[in-house]
Amino acid sequence: EPEVTQTPSHQVTQMGQEVILRCVPISNHLYFYWYRQILGQKVEFLVSFYNNEISEKSEIFDDQFSVERPDGSNFTLKIRSTKLEDSAMYFCASSGDRGLVPYFGAGTRLSVL
Amino acid sequence: AQRVTQPEKLLSVFKGAPVELKCNYSYSGSPELFWYVQYSRQRLQLLLRHISRESIKGFTADLNKGETSFHLKKPFAQEEDSAMYYCALRPTQGGSEKLVFGKGTKLTVNP
């Protein structure tokens, strides 16, 4: 079964540093998403991306965040200047089309020190 | 506002016992509802989607619009069912593709 792949599985960074979380969505999928889960809290939607642009974003997704699909396979989430409260599990997901079920990656655990 | 509530953070049952994981939602329209499961250190996997009305791994879930609930049930729990279970809602109005998740219930099935 095809899978969404996320790298790295764990990222440790210093406060104020930039991080890039990487995802390889399922081939031929058209919609891409980032979610995050702070420890002990619910999985929260960050952003959806379709046709090379952001289609929806949450209040969490402020100017410190950006997404990019630099080539035909990768989908990245960049946090420009990390804060302690950015420490969370970040999940990438993709779906084949509007209305279809998203498939999730295993997540990247981001630890900001 | 859309909200999903899973009232039980932890649920522990014995193997062979029935299990019910509760999910209530708040949404002004008719939502699309899902159950996702996350086994230890693995990805979130779709377990059920309400419009499919199917049974996966013995689990079923019925949408009750009157009670705004989508509880997950299995008549005889197995040890391999131990996992985190997340109920999620997708709005059907406004063109949104985002999922709104509950906090999850950790199910432990004891031998």
C-alpha cells in the first residue's frame, strides 16, 4: 500500500532557528496537508495545499510558517524562527482529490530547546 | 464552530469484552465523520468513514444525528485493538477539506 513518508522522524532545534519538515505524499495525490499535535492535546489542522497554492489555513498558521512543493514529489513545512511552543508532532497528509480520505504520514517530532 | 468531543481519555477492557468509544460532535450542518486509529508509534490510519457504512476489523460506527454522536463499537475486543482512537469531522459546507479531531481515546485491551 502506498504511504506518505515524513523525514526526519525526530528533529531537535534551538529556539529561534529555522526548521524544514519534509514529506513525500502519495504519488498522484492532489491535496496536501499539515497537522500538528502538541503533547497531550488534539491533532490540529494547520494548512491545506492544492494546485501549488494554499487553499485553507488555520489561525495557528501565521507568518512564521510556510509550505512549499519544490518539486513533483516533496511537500515541505518551514518554520522560520522556532519557539518553544512549536514543539509538537507534525503530521503530513495527502488525498487523491476533493472529498477523498486523507492518508497520514507517521509524523515528525519537533523538539525546540 | 466545529468541535469533536471524545469524553474518555483512557479506556481499558478485557479481551472478549464489548467496547464502545464515544464521540460527540458539534456542527451546524451534516458533517462527514471518521474514525482514525494509531497503533504504537505508527501513522494515523483510517478505520471507518460514516458514509461507507462498513465494518473494519470488527468495528462499526453509526451516525446518530439526533444525539450528534458517532460512537465506535466492537462486540468482542482483541488485544491487537489496543491503540489510540481519534474521531474526526470534516465540514461539508464551505468547501473545507480540513479534519477536526477529538483528543483521542487510548484503548487498552487486557488479556
